[in-house]
Amino acid sequence: HPYQKKLVEWGTKGPMNITGAAGTGKTVALIHRAVHLAKKLTNPKSRVLVTNYTTNLSVTIKHHIKRLCPETAERIEVTNLHALARILCARSGW
């Protein structure tokens, strides 16, 4: 869909929040955008971070990213917000 393609290729700098009703293609656009951004990375240590609210969705998104573009999958971190918060707290000594 043209709007999904626009979301995937949008030239933003920084985070992006995609909202919409169920079944509108948010997850599909997110997966393609993550791959699009990972392909554009020039620093081998750089990563794309994808967050969501549930563990199950994180697993599903990671699976689809690996199927869509295996060569960029390792450059895309997919996690839920609780796990991300836990990691940040642990790294800061909490």
C-alpha cells in the first residue's frame, strides 16, 4: 500500500511511532522499516531498535525480520518495553 511504503521510507531522524486500528498493516510497515533502516547503517556496531508492548509480538516480529532479510536481522534489536527497561536498569546498577 502506498501509505505503508511512505512509512517505510520516511526520512525521519530519531524515533517513530506508528498508530492505527487493528489490521491496518502497522506491524508489516514496522518490519519493512526496520529492515530498510538496517540496510542503510554504515557503522558495523550500529543497530536499529524496535520496541513494542508484548513479549509474544517481539518474538513474532524478529521471526518475520529473519525471514524477510536474514542478512540484516542481526543488526535489528527487537524487544518489549519492560525488557528494555530491565536491561537499562541492570546496566546502570539498579
